[in-house]
Amino acid sequence: MTKAKDRGAAALPLNTIIDGDCIAVMQSLPEASVDLIFADPPYNLQLRGDLHRPDNSRVDAVDDAWDKFASFADYDHFTRQWLAAARRLLKPNGAIWVIGSYHNVFRMGAELQNQGFWILNDVVWRKSNPMPNFKGKRLTNAHETLIWASRDEASKYTFNYEALKALNEGIQMRSDWVLPICTGHERIKDAAGDKAHPTQKPESLLHRVILGTTNAGDVVLDPFFGTGTTGAVAKMLGRDFIGIEREAAYRAVAEKRIANIRKFDRDALAVSTSKRAEPRVAFGVLVERGMLRPGEILTSYNGKRAAKVRADGTLVASDVAGSIHQVGAHLEGAPSCNGWTYWHFKRDGKQVPIDLLRQQIRTELGEAH
């Protein structure tokens, strides 16, 4: 079942695979209506003849008509057109991911910059199980490159840093991702037992992209939808998707695939967030709400310093007055201080950090939202 969100006079066809040319379809959709675009365009591999393994069996390579362009000039023209249509669709704080091989990714990168996108990172997807170089005349091509860019330099793009860090066992997520290509049960086959799509991307790759750079309820558009990996992962993660695909065989596979996907429950969709992403709460709010009273004494985490709460949400000590951060820094002779973890108040005979009160307010704000 599809749903639509109103965007002015037009409605956005959410959770739908649209039949048609990606440029024309994108031009028909409402402007500034999409949060993220993931694009896996034709690579323009320029293959000349069949590729065979050492045992003379034929390699199922990308030789489809949609990957063939008469010249680099034709490919560049195509890239300019679809990127312009994509940029028009992005919200002011939206972003795009493009993926390619050495055949096309550098041309896409230059055009992204030409059109005003702001490149944030490039990511090397290092394939843990790449196809060998059968002729032995070049290095084994064991990676593809993704480019992540915001719509504008000033865009406040989404980046769930803590979620990706948690996904990476508590270590910062790096820009080199070691992930396998689609094999086994994940590789979708057609009725003849052949690959349904030659460049099907693994769900693990899209999981990182969508988890890290969108929020639940965001709209993710894929203009080269293929067999629907973007839509499948978006549905699992509670995002809405729009797919564009002109090949009927790919659409049929994608529709069947996505229909069998179960969306994660609400608790499973929650991701780790940084404190900076949480609602801002001023210390004065605690005083306004009576959680701390004017004249109440706060002590430092080690019990060696003390300051009095004032009615305007500042603190005063023997020789200094100011914010919870300023007073703490002065008393410690330090250049800075996180007053939320430094200052404690007494409840039921125990010293409790004032940050606990801030978290209570943040929880209330989150529930109200």
C-alpha cells in the first residue's frame, strides 16, 4: 500500500516504484520534498565483447543496454541532467549519496561540485569477496566509491554519528567499509536462475547509508531503483521511499521483494544519538520549574567546591558569579567546565548530578514531540 504526503498542490507518491525515465519523473515531483537521495547510476563500463573465465565459461557482466553510452560527452550530459533534477528535489538540508566505479565516479564527483553540492565524504566500499581479474592484466578491482554530499555548503544535513559508532562496536565509523558483495540467499535470481540484476547492492551497504544519514519518517528517493535494495532497507528502518525504474523486469522483482519486508518495531528503530542532538535545556529552566530552588547549594563532583543557585539561573560563589560552566571553570582554575556533570545537588542524603534533572526535561520534550 502506498501513502502520500502533501507538498503544496502536489502529493508525494511514497512507497511507490514509478515506471519511467528517471529525469522526467524527478522533474515531475514536488520541489524540495526529499530528505535523501541514493543513486546507483549506470557505470558506463565500455565493455568490448564478452568476458570469460580461465575455464572459458562466460562471466555474467554488465552488458545491458542501459549501461551503454556513445561517448563520454553523452554520459556527462546524462549525469548533468539527472543530478540537476535530483538537486531540485532535495530539501534545503537534504543530501545525496552516489556510488560508482573508476569508470564514472570521478566524472560524477566533478559534476556534483559544478552543480553546487557540497562533498562531505567519499567512502571506499572494499569488497571482501570481489570478482577476480581473470585476464591478469590489471589489479583485481576490489572496491567501489561512494560520494556523500549535502545539497549546499550551508545545509544542516543529518548525520547519526553515535548510531554508526554503535554499529561499529563503539569505534568511530571510518570511510572504508569492508562488506561482501551480494551472494547466496541475498542475490536475487530470475526464473532462469540468472542474476536478476547485474549490479545488485548488498543490504548492509544501504543499512549504513540510511541509518547514518536519515531519521525515521524521512523520505529516501532512488532514481535507479533496480531490484529495490534501497526501498527494502528504507522500509525495514521506518523510512519512506520513492523508487524510479524504467525496466519492467526489475520493477516486478523489487515489488515482490519489498512486499515481503517487515518494518522493524518502534523500539528497534530507535538509534543512538549524541548529546548535541538532544533538545537544548537551559539551567534556568530547572529553577523556573522548581526542580532547584534559589538559594539551594550545589557542590562539585568531588565535594570540594560549593555555589549557590540564584533566581536568574546563575550561580554565585565566594568570588565569582556566572553560568554553571563559568563558575565551575573559575573555581577549578580551568579554561572550561561542563557544569552539567560538575555540579551536584543533594536528594535523600545523596549527591546527584544536575544533568539528571536536564535528562528528565529532555524526556518530557521527546514524549511531547
